[in-house]
Amino acid sequence: MKAIASPTPSCCPPHRNPHTPMAAPHSPHTSPSSLSPHTSPSPPSSHSPHTGWRIAIGFLKTALLVSLLTGCAQETINNKKPEADEKLAVVSTSTILTDLTEELAGDEIALTGILEPGADPHVYEPVPADSKAFESAELIVYNGYNLEPGLIKLMNATGVNARKLAAAEVVAPLRMDYEGQKVPDPHVWGDVENAIAIVEAIRDDLVALSPEDEPVFTDNAAQLIATLKKLDIWIEQQMATIPADKRQLVTSHDAFQYYAEGYGLKIVGTLIGTSTEEQPSAQTVTKLVEDIKKTGVPAIFAETTINPTLIKTVAEEAGVKLSPQELYSDSIGSPGSEGDSYIKMMVSNTRAIVEALGGTYTPFEPDNIVEK
Ligand SMILES: [Zn+2]
């Protein structure tokens, strides 16, 4: 069990050297059940809050008129309330949180995921539609520990009255160096036990805001947590197949500290720290190459959200293999890809690591895993 941290305000180092902002027009990841304020409404499955309000106000006016004529305003209004407005409006920031929230709540909420699969939360620059999503949300599920500084800043702006859940901050953080300071490492989902704590926190907030749906949220959470517990055991089993002296990890950015700590790997080094805003120095690259040669790791890894050019060069200079399978670090994969859910990304990463480091991969079959 992980210790539960007391609520900590997010640390917000200055946002410098942003990579390319998201291309406009912005098209967020949404589930089929999602009601996205970013897309134009196509009732009844799509919903723009502003359009929705206009429709509601228009309807109220009509209802009032009818009531003056018939004297039954209350009944008319209650009977005709648009169904979409009854669903809890939830906004999630990272694709990992969007996936877990969707698993928990299914069709019971109107969920909008802001980041798209493959997008890098560290450097994401919000677009106007994100403000609108935040302003009309009743619950915002964000990672915290400064994973998504642009969105955290926007969320804390005036006009956002939603309940806010810093989902990753329910876990006591490991610390990372950032500009000479020790700051919380935001990549807590790397250890599945932490993902379970996140799921429990999201479930509790959903229940608090929509108590009538408690049975659904509770059942879905129980099923998801049961699978996550098996995933946790399975990853441990997979790691145990890697020769002990090869259980060492080199990645582009430092997103795998929790994974390494949770599953017995040693981090040899990374090109850049926790935030992808940083650029590695020539000395960092040279030292990493030397460290890789010294430790004798057979392979190193690129990541799906990071340009692989430099890590490729490091692999060539160190004379090691670059794993053909990139690791999913800060985002799940796009729909249809090998890592298009939190569970699948963890399976894909584990497979890539096991195969590249000389272990024996066995597919994840939850029914075959016996809980401890
Ligand atoms: Zn990261």
C-alpha cells in the first residue's frame, strides 16, 4: 500500500521553451458517450454547454408562456428537461485519466477529455475551447504535481467553479530534480498500485457529486481495480524473467521512476528530467552514453510522446539496441494502437521492456493470474 499524501499545492515551474502547440482546430479525445463542448452539437449525443443553455433558456421561455396559458409550468419544465443536462459534466486532462474515468463512469456522465492520445501534457498550450470546458464542468479530474502546467494555470483562473481533483496527488510522490530543486514527480501511474489509488479517488468524487449513480460507479471501480491488481502482479512476474543484471532502464525523459521503483528496475539515466520542456546538454548526452556502456544494458527506449532522434543517436554511440517498440509515457496510444487504454499501455510497455532486456514475455490474461 502506498502512503496517502496530504493535499499539496501544485508546483508550477515557469513554462519555458514550449514545443509546438497543439494544432488548431482542436479536436479532443472523446468517448462515444462524451459530450464535448469542442465539437458542434448533434443532439442528443453531443452537447455544447453554451448552446445547451441557450436551448434551455429558450425552452424555459416557451414553458413559461405555456404555463401562463395552461397554469402548469412546473410539470411542463420538469418533464421536458433535456437529458444531457442531467449528466454530471466531467472534464479530464490527461488521456490516462480520461481512460480511467471513462472505465468508471461509462455513460453515466458527460465526459470531455482535453488532451488527445500522443499529446505531451508538459508542453500542452490550452486553446479557448478548454476554458469553456472548464467553465461548464462540475468536476475536473487533473493529474497535478505539475504534469500539465498550462492546463493547471487555466483551471485556476477565475470563472472555473468546478470541484477539482488532483488525482495523482492522492499518492505520496517520489522526488525529482527540476532546475536545482527537488519537486514531486508527476508520473505516478507507472506503478499500478498508484493507478488503483487514483481510481478510488475518482470514484469517490463521482459518487459525491452524483450519488444516485453510486452503484454503477462502485461496481465499475471494483471490476477495474480487480483487473489492475492482476496487472500489478503480472508486471512483477514479467520483470522476474529478465536476468537480474539486465533490469536497467534508459529512456528519453524521466517518466519511469514509479515503474522502476514498483517493479524492481534501476534507472541508469535519461536524456531529460521529468519535464519534456528541457533540452539535454552535450555533457548529459556524453555521460549517458558512458553510463550505458559501463552498465552493459542491451537496449534503451524511445517514447511515443517524445521526438526519438536524440535517443537514437545515444543508442548508436553507446553501441546498444534501440527497442523497436516505443514506450507509452505520458499518454495512452491513439484508438486502435497497441496502447489505447491505460491497461494496454502498461502491457505494451512491459512487453517492450521484457523483450528488449532478455526476459520471456507471456501475454496478460487476467483470468490466469492468481491474486496474492
Ligand atoms: Zn512526462
